Amino acid sequence: MDIVYAYLERRTGAQPRPLDEVAEVAEVLNVLWGHADHEDQLQHASGAAGPARLDLMLFLRTTAGTRTGSSADTVELRAAALLHRCYRNSALLRCRYLPPVEAPNR
């Protein structure tokens, strides 16, 4: 299993904003699970909301062939693809957060 840290930066003055951190994290995790597909190999996700961003930990199953030299790149790309798909398809994420950061090219 691989773990990827990701975050979504909150838009200034973004609405609607949930009443508490637990509700905000739950909404984002629901979007994440709703848009995850088999290729993502998402096993678990958790998050924590702060004043400026929402931090995410994505636990992805290690896929066959990713234990070679480029495994980190492959995992990061899968996580980035999932976040971008969620952002593109969720009005809630687009209204509340800035677009996710691109995965690094190595």
C-alpha cells in the first residue's frame, strides 16, 4: 500500500462552507469515493480541514509493476488523476476550492 498526501486550497470567501471540520471532510471524502474507479486502487482516505486548506491522505493499493524505480511517480499520478477528476466533476469542489496542484513531472 502506498500513501499520498494531497491538499485542496480553499477559495477566499468560498461558500457554502460547512459548519464544522468533520462535515467538510466528510463531504470531500464522499466526492472522492464517488469518483474513484478501479484503476485508482483507492483503499482508504482521510482528511483534516484547516482555515486555508483541506489536507488529504490517500491510501492506494500498490499495483503490479510499480515496485520498480518509478513507483512514486505512478502513485502520485494516480492520486493526481483522481483529484482532478473529482474537481472537474464536482460543483461543490469547484466552488469551495482552487484547482488541485499538478503532479510533479520527474
